[in-house]
Amino acid sequence: MSEIFQGRKILIVDDEEDTLEACSHILGKLGIHVQTANNGNQALKLIRENSFDIVIADIKMPGMDGIE
């Protein structure tokens, strides 16, 4: 099943470093290319510079939340 995920690019946005590390570790084992951002502004910068298959964002973050 992990073959369908291999080579995909995911952006994970969360203000908690432990969450970013855990998600990156787990998804990386599936062959997924993971980039992380610890706030909304950093995520927008990465989105402007790269293409992602999916963005996973924490809804409650200081400043710009995951919905914005």
C-alpha cells in the first residue's frame, strides 16, 4: 500500500516541533517527501516556491491559523 504514497510531496504545518518531527518521521518511512513549516507565513512561502500534493495544517496556531 505504501507504493501509492512514494514520491508524493506533503507540507505539514504545526506550531509544535514534536508534532512536526513525529509526522515527518512516520510519513518519511512511507517514501513521502515531507516539508514542514512552524507557522502560516512560513507555509505560504513554501507553497509559493514549491508544489505539494497535500497540505496538512494545524487549525489552532498563533498568528495565522490553519484555516487561513
